Amino acid sequence: MSPKIHVAILDDHQSIIDGYLFRLSQTPEVEVVATSFFASDLERMLQEHPVDVLILDIQVPTSPENLNPYPILHVIPRLLQNYPRLNVLVISVHNQAAMIRNVMEAGASGYILKDDYASIQQLGSIVRSIASGGIYLSQEAYTQLAKKMPESNSLTSRQLEILSLCASFPDATTAELANRLGIANSTLRNLLSEAYIRLNVRNRAAAIAKARQLGIITPPQPQIEI
């Protein structure tokens, strides 16, 4: 009997999680060990359960107290560093070439678009492939990834990680952000300054807004009117 492939899921919609649970239940060797609506639960889930494949949505709140989307370009490299055997599969509605490229360069092993129903139907076999070291892309994600990126919009992976973190914690001080990254304040300031120059902006708020406009970091959570 093959060993179980343990899966954890981060998505802020119960109906989506239920759909993944249904699809994965059709693959006997796959077992979902944890799910969550908030990125702040990721560390706990991974500490409490052995996880081979982590399924991530992009636009998920950071925590119940912080509803800004979590800094996925910071989270993926950190999780892969702390859990070297972990494999990350992103399933998202976002089909911008820059976002797909940045997520894959951050260390994801796959990117599926949520409207790629054929891939969703085969989720169990895709998870099995990724757990064994494979890479999977939706056809549209592959097409977008193959596009040549404008040089004027290119930032380093570290600058993208920092802007992703800034967007998730807009009120954090430079010192607090540097502490999260484990770097000196001066290093963070230098990286941000270089990012401002490349984006042709003059401050952090403008850099976040420009990066979102270009589709290179997660957009803000949509406002829900009641």
C-alpha cells in the first residue's frame, strides 16, 4: 500500500474547500489533514501535521484581525525554507502573467486557474504528481508564463517579497518589516528605494498601488456591501 500524501488547504471560501475535499477524496492515497480560512494558521497547520502538498489561494486574509491579503511572495519562500519537503500548489482566479511568474519563481510547484475545470477534476492526480516532484500549470497559466515581461516592470524577487509584505501590513514600521524578513533596517530601506526607482514612485503607498496596478502583487480584498 502506497504511503498517504498529506494535503493542507488555505482558501477563504468554504464552498471551494468542500469542492477540493470532494475531488481529493476520489484519490485514495491523498488525505487532507488541515484546512484554514486565514494565512496566520499556516505555521500551526504545518507544525501539527506532516504536509506533502500545500494548496494555496492567493487572495486570502492574513488573519481574523488583518483582512489584507497575506504576503504570498514572502510566505512561500519562508515555508519552503522551514519545510524543505513541502510542495506548494497555487489555485487562483488571477491569470496575470506577472503574478503567475512571481508565484512560480517564489517556489510554487504548480499554478491552476480556478476556472480550469478539467484540471480541478483531476486535482487528485495533479497533487500526486506534485508530491513526487512534478510541476503542473493550467494551459492558460502556461501561456501567460511564456509571455515576455516588459523590462521596465521587472523587480527582483526580494523586492517583490518586500512589497507583498508591505501590502499585507500597511501600518508596519520599517523596523517591524525588517524584523519579519530577518534583515537590517538599512537593507530594507535600500531595497525599497531601488523598487521605488524601478516603479517610478516616491513612497511605499504609491509603490504598493503601482505594483497592484501592474498585477505583480496580490490585489486588495474586494469590499463587500451589506
